[in-house]
Amino acid sequence: MGRAFLGEFEQRVMLAILRCDGKAQPIEIRREVLRASGHEPSRGAFYTTLDRLDAKGLVRWTTDAGSAGRDGLPQRTFTVTPDGLAALKASRRALLELWTGLDEVLGDA
């Protein structure tokens, strides 16, 4: 895989998946994005991002059996792949490098 450059929303979704601690189903991921950012993503943007991250090999999903609360419909659970972790780390390093030395310009950042 070539170097993956992550957009801000892609980073938020992947970090939310990691924060869900193995229970990263779409509803929980969206709740975590909302909790952390104060912004609820639209369903379209959210699912498009999950599909894009999957196509890039940065996240994977498994299908879990449906529950009575979902009328037996199966549920996807997402995980971040090793390539996804590497992309997140690279994005973090790049952003931290850009932030370095700007405390005076940005004030109390």
C-alpha cells in the first residue's frame, strides 16, 4: 500500500473506532465522533467515509449476528487495520511537525 493521507474526518472516524474498544458498530462510532467533536456527522458522509477507509484497507469489518432489538438484522463491527494504525501515526507526526514552533503565533493553543 502506498502512503495514505488521511482527511480530518477520516481521522476522527478511525480514532472513534479505536475508542469503541472492540464494540465499534456504526451507531457507537457516530456517537463517539459526536461526543468528541460536538458535531454529529450526516449518515451519508459517515457511511461513505467508512466505505472509503475499507477500500483503502485502513479499516475492516466483520458481521455479527442480529439481535432482537434489530429484528435479527446483522450488524457490522469495525476495526482499524495495521495499515490504518500506521496511517494515523503518520498523520499525527505530520500535524505535530506543523504545529511545532507556532505556540507564540497561535497564542494559548
